[in-house]
Amino acid sequence: MSKSPEILILNGPNLNMLGIREPNIYGYETLADIEELCSQRAISHGLKVNFKQSNFEGEIVADIQSASGAAAGIIINGAGYTHTSIAILDALKISELPVIELHLSNIHAREAFRHHSYIAKAATGIICGFGAHGYVLAIDAMARLIECAD
Ligand code: CA2
């Protein structure tokens, strides 16, 4: 039996606090709840997920570099680094993998500094504003992208 293709799901700084603070913006689900949601959805597409969170920019860059050859695509909620990190943008471009940018909140309905995303320049598409369900939507979209790439 052939191995299930892997999707790397990256979560940036402070997302380890989900479900603990600011549920009015980010919802009540914890990151562990979201990981479980993702694993189940991936299985339904014959995929598996490598689900990670880091508070460190360099670690996220290293994870993206490791994905080349190992993962079929990257879903990334870069959190605060979305709006600041050229290093993460460069790593995503270098990977040459399909990328989906994801946010729990609708960043365009929030403060002006959240309206610009560096990650968007490397992304096939962006999902934002659907809370934890956005991760499910992103996996569905990635499954379609990977299928099309075959
Ligand atoms: O909406 C999103 O998913 C964001 O990526 C979340 C980031 C924010 O900087 C982006 O503009 C949009 C913030 C993540 C912080 O996570 C928290 C979790 C619990 C409580 C407070 C913050």
C-alpha cells in the first residue's frame, strides 16, 4: 500500500494559547482540538498531517525547509509573523510547495496593521474569518490542489 501524502500545518506565535484567552476573537477550541479536527479531515481525503506550533521565527523557517521532499503542501497560520516576516515568505517560496494561508479571524475586518500579509505573496489562496473550521476548509482546498498537481 502506498504512503498517504503529508500536509504540513504550521501555527505561529501565541496560537498555543488558543481556547485559554480571547475566545471572543479566536473561539473556544484549543490548538489540540484543532489538531484532532485536522487529523480526522485529512484521513477522509487519504492524507495525513504534520501539525506544528512554534513561537520562534527561525524554527518555522526550518520546518518549512524540512517540508521540501517530505510534504505535499503547507497550510500556515503565521499568526503575528504573517504581517512581519520576509524570512518566512522566502522559505515558503523556496519550498516550491502549494501554500494556503489561514487565519482564524477575518484579518481584513481588524486593525490596519493586520491587513498586509507577506505570506500571501507565496500562497495559492487565503482562508480567514471562519475560526477553527477554517482549518477544515484549508485541508479540503489542499486536497484539491494536491490532486491537481498529480
Ligand atoms: O486570526 C488569526 O488566526 C491570526 O493569525 C491570529 C494572530 C494574529 O496576530 C493575526 O493577525 C491573525 C494572533 C495569534 C494569537 O493567538 C492568541 C490565542 C489566544 C489568545 C490570544 C491570542
